[in-house]
Amino acid sequence: MKYKNHLKFCYTLLFLVALISCAKDKVNNDEVPDSNAFISSVDLSSLPEIEAANTIFYNLNNQEEDVLTTLKNNGVNTIRLRIWHNPATSHSAMEEVKALAQKVKLKDLKVWLTVHYSDFWADPEQQQTPSAWTGEGYSVIKNNVYNYTKDIMLEIEPDYIQIGNEINSGFLFPYGAINNEDQFIALLSTGVEAVRENSATTKVIMHFAGLEGSDWFFDKIKTVDYDIIGLSYYPIWHGKNLNTLKSTITNLSTTYNKDILIAETAYPFSLQWNDLTNNIVGLDEHLILPQYPATPQGQRNYLKKIKEIILSTNKGVGFCYWEGAYVAFNGINSENGSSWENQTLYNFENQALPILNEFNNN
């Protein structure tokens, strides 16, 4: 009897050791970083318009290749797309965005939507309510926000979604202006509610342009249920001190215990132009000099530094390069082309630039 009891005890002990070992393995496995956890993203909102002009792109080996393939092959794992409510053309409308999102998913890339809640550009200077909603009362606008966001979720099923774009001063003016704080917070929360009720996995981003005032803004929305802080950072508008960028990101993520990313950034590989449209960045005073000149290598080094700053932040989860394929698609004689062609991921011959090497997470 004593022998059997001893044997039983041994079996029990072995079982417990095995159970603990399995549990430990599970914990260790859970701690293995997901290779796609860091968001290496490019905004391609204008790609359908550019492709419609029969624009040909080339990869780093100077071989003709579609943009999505080139980006995926170089480590991009997420594509950011803007969506406008009822734009004057089909570009950035629901149908076009849905079609491009489907192409993105077929490449096994994630979709990040930036919902402008407007018929055109929304940014800190302008946040115009969709024309179809003007003249409505606040309660109707609130219902519209819910239903429109729900439609987007059901139609496109994004992995990430912004409730508004660069909403420093609010959105859906005048209803959701930030100085009308209660309505601003309620409209934001309504958008988030529509996301949560239609997806268990989509991450919600709140997007602020720049660094100055960002702490004030995120304190305003601390009661809103969101997942990720998103900042736009362009040296031309938001300062050239990268130490300030680093400290701002660190402080925000720590204060609000949120993951954080750079939702928009870009840098020129040249100060020249490839069409007759005035470029946004065209002077030395727009650059961070002497560290990052407007050369292909200077552009690459700039993004390398941005990525380094994000990775050095405890809760830094990624970055997005804005309009990486917005080349001079209408030709060099066009006065209605791209104001961004010297900041894309492609040179003036539409060949991929060395900056693409910085998107790989390895």
C-alpha cells in the first residue's frame, strides 16, 4: 500500500511539473514578438487616380512592378487610405476605397483607414461637415456619425481606423469643434462605438497634427475609448528638433498609457520638381540640415531616424509614410499634377528609392 501511495505521489508530481512546464512555454510563446506587430505603413490614397493615368512604376532592381508588390516585398505591412463622404469625383469615395482595400488584403497587407467625415480634406484648418449632413440638428449628426462609421466597418473591415483626420481643433464643424467640448467628445465616442460594436479586432487611432499642444489635446479626450495615439510629423510644419519629437512621443505614451505611432511623415529626396505644380517642400529652410539633405540617402536616413525614435519608445508601434506613390503622374507639362513628387518613395523616373530599405522590420 505504501509503495502504491508513493507511486501515485510520483505520478502526481510528474503531472504537475509537466503542467507548469507547458504553462511556462505558453507564457514564453506569448512573449515572442509578432513580426507584423510593428506597423510599417505607406499612405496610397491617390494610387487609383495615378494608376488610371497609366503610370508605370519600377522596383529597386529597375524592373516594372506594381506599387503594392514592391512595397510588400520591402517590408511594408500596412496601407493607409483616406475616405471622403461624398467627394466631387470618385476618388477617395467609398466604392474606390473599398476596391483598393480589397487589393491590399489580397496582398496579405493590413488596411488602415483615415475617415475624414467630410467631402474633402479635413485637417486642423478645415473640418467641413459633409454637404449631405448640413443643416441637420446635432442629434441627427450624431446618428449619421454612427451609421456612416458602421457602414465603413461592414463594407471595408479595416484593421486600423481613425475617427477623424488631424482633429486638433475638432471635426464636423460646427457640431464637433473642440471648443464645443461635450459635443466633440460625444461625436468621437459615437464613432468609436460604431467600431467596437462591429469589430472585436479593429484598432482605433486618434490623430493629432504636430507636437505643440498634443498633451493638451490628448488630455481633452482621455475619456474616449481608443487604442493608439497618432501624430503627424513634418519638419516644415512641426519643427526640426528630433529630440523634441522623441520626448513628446515618450511623454504622451507614458502619460496616457497608449500605444503611439507617427501617422504621417515624409521627406524629400530632391528640391527639384517633375511637373509645373508647385511643390510643398522646395527650400533648404524646410529641411533638417546638415544631417538630412534632400538626397536619396538623406531621405532614407531621415526615415531611419524616425523609425529609431519610435522603436526607442516603450509603446511605439509604428509609422506611416504619407502618399508614397504620389508622383508627377500627369506629365512634366502639367499644372495640375503632384505637389509631392519630390517626397515620394520613387524618383522622377518612377524608380523605387533606397528609403524602401527602411520599411523592413528585420
